[in-house]
Amino acid sequence: MESPHSFLAGGQRDGIYRAKAYTLREESTESGIRYFISFKDGQGEHHELEVSEQLFFEFRQMERRNRNLMAESERKNYLSCGRDCVC
């Protein structure tokens, strides 16, 4: 199960990060599930780290919080803008 996520890099607006910074991946094996986070560093080199289940799910929770913040920010901008606004 692989999915791109957008939290830890540029594109910050109102404390919200929008640029893709990392990818979370789960891998099923005979001995269980392994968890990975991949990203590019400041020099553009790709890295993939195997992480604990706890850290993996902390990233998932962080994504949910960020998604909720983005939705709230967009609602506030829309409501404060007015009907004739071309945002």
C-alpha cells in the first residue's frame, strides 16, 4: 500500500505544508508487516528507511491533522472572501 503525502516540506501557508515530501509504504512478508518512509534529502538523493509501526502510524496521524487544518483554512478563506471574490 503506497501513497504520497504532503507534510514536511515547502509550500507552507498558515502552518500547513502542501508540497510532497515523503511516501509511506507497507510491505507484507511471511514474518509480518514492515513499514517504510521514503524521501529525498536536501541534495536530491532518495532514501528509504524502515521504521517502527508506532512511527509509521504517527506519520499517518500527522497527515490527518494536516488535512483537517488545510480544509479548515480553505473554508475560512472561502467564507471571508465573499461571493464576488476571484481567489
